[in-house]
Amino acid sequence: MPELALPLSEIPDGGCKLLQVSERLKIAVFRVGERIAAINNRCPHAGGSFAEGEFDGTIVKCPMHSFRVNVWTGKGNAGKPVATYPVTLTADQVRIAVPD
């Protein structure tokens, strides 16, 4: 599985950075201290951007219809999960495994 790499400093603590992986795939990368989560940016309910939603350190809320997802597990309300991507943190580098 290919990896994306970026400096930890590019992800705001308590916030999100949006990564464009391909024409069809965007990944929202969330940070709380040195803990990093990566999820598919597209809300399965209404297609909104999680990177533009409210994030409380665990849950991100879609800005369109308030669909909520736990960024650490990918579990959403209404039983609709969101794809998560494996993350590795080494020193100040974040690596995210992405599908081919």
C-alpha cells in the first residue's frame, strides 16, 4: 500500500489538514497532540467535507447535515462507517497508508 508523508507541523493541533490523494480521494487528517487520525473526507450521508466540519478532539461533524464520525474508529451515527487509514508517526513525520 502506498504512503503519503507530511511534516507533523503541517497539521494544526486540535485541527485538520485536507490531503488530495487522487481525483476521487481526499483524506482528512486530524491531530490531537501527537495522536493522528486519517479518514475519508467525504461524508457518506450527504457528501460534505469533514475537513470543514466541527472537530472536538474525537468527533467530527459534517457541516451539511450534522452527521457525526469518531475520527479514531471511523464509526458514524446512523450506522454509516467512514474509511480510516493507517497512520505512523516518526519523529516529526506523519505517514498515511492509502489504497492503490
